[in-house]
Amino acid sequence: MVVAVEREGSFSAAAAVLGMTQSAVSHSVRGSERAIGVVLFDRGRHGARPTAAGTRVAAHARRVLRLLDVMVAEARTAEDGTVAGRLRIAAFRSAALHLLPAVLKRLTARHPDLVPEVRIVREVGPGTAGEVAAGRADVGIATIGTTSPVPPGLVGGRLLTEPYALVHPAGHPDPRSLPLVDWAENCTSYTRDWWAAQDWIPRASVEADDDGAVLSMVAGGLGMAIMPQLALTGAPPAVEIEDLGPLRPTRDVGYVTTPELASAAAVRALIRELRTLGRELR
């Protein structure tokens, strides 16, 4: 009940989804609040908004419900050792475009009864790791590293390190004189420190939410950008990529999952394929 109310934003909407009466859903949630000893939702004219405690409880509830799904799937395939069922993956855009296709091709070839579900999540704020922690994804392809460690309560590992590079309109005689085209990607503190130390980088004249849009704008001559390697895969011929030198910033790409799902067969199979690809790309 708690998960449904948190997801739908009101008791009436949750009741409609669950095929129950609103009073039954409200009674169930109040019972949970009494048992836990905290208020889970702020009730008002605009629906039901989870409190801080409600957000945490809903995240734990989603993870418990997901474990029940995994338990059923693994029990049904225990005899023959197959890997089957849903596998929910959250990935930032360039990882979804340039890492996951090869990984999922190998994974589904080995395990044809496995059904990956991929959602692209902006790697800002909680990002993909936040989706895993909240129980909305089984595995997240995330930016991690010594300055952006795996969040508490999750487990994970590094797959590869991608350098940042300067990208500018091809043939421009002085690309560092161009205005900056930027986008709101999550960066490590090391990258931000490097950025702040570069007096040649101007303030952004154009900002975009999507790295593909940034590339398109650079190709159109609107300025230059500083982007990580994955985002530059398949860059159009109208742009040129310039190495930023030995002190260039980098970002680590890895995976995160929950401790309880780390031993699930589908998650272990995906991690094996991710590690294999990571070794190939290093």
C-alpha cells in the first residue's frame, strides 16, 4: 500500500490501481504508521506526499517486494540453472547508448529467458545509484570513484575510466577562444576542481540537458565543449576532438546494486558481462 500511495501521489489513485476502496488503502497505511510509529504521508488537498520517513519506508518496501519477485523467479529455475525474469537497469545516457548494447547482446544470447528493462536516468543528484537505493532498479550504471564513492548501503565496482576531452567545430583555428556549450552532468569533485583551475574556460553561453544536444550545437558552430569519452563515441565529422593533456580530468564508470540483489543470478550475470566489456575497453 505504501509503495502504491507514494508512486501515485494520492490514496484515491492508489486505490484505483490496486482495485480497492480508498478507505481500505487509507486504513492499511494508517496501520503501517501505527506499527512503525511515524507519519508516512502528509495528507492534503493536493493528495498524499511522503514524509522523509515515508520516502525511506517506500524505498525499503520496493526492495522487499523486488526480492520476493526474484525469489520466485530463481525458485522456478533452480532445477535447470537457467537465468530468467526481469532485470531492471538504470543507466545514464551515454552508457545506455555505448556500453549496454554490447553487454545486453551477450547477456541475452547466453540467457534468452532474461528480459532486461533499461531506463535512462540523468546522472545528476541521486542519479542511477539513487534509483537502485530507492528500489526502482536492480543495477545502476553509475559514475563512481574515490571522490564519488558507491553510496552507503549499496555495493559496486569500477568498470572503466573515461577521460574528458575538448570538442570543437572541425578546423577552427583557435577553439579555446570559443564560447562554452555545457550540460548538467554529474561530475566528481576532482573534475570540478580541475574546471575551476582553468582560466581559459568561459562561463557557459549555452546550457543543455542532453549531451547529444551539446554535440549537435558544437557541430553547428555554437561553441566548444568539454565532454567525457563515452559521450563522444560516434561524434559527427563536423566536430574535432582534442586531448586535454596528461592532467585532464577523468570520470570512473561502474555499477551499483543492493547487497541483497548482488547474489541474484540475473544481477551476477549482468555484472560478469559488464566486467568483461570493461576489461576490453581499458
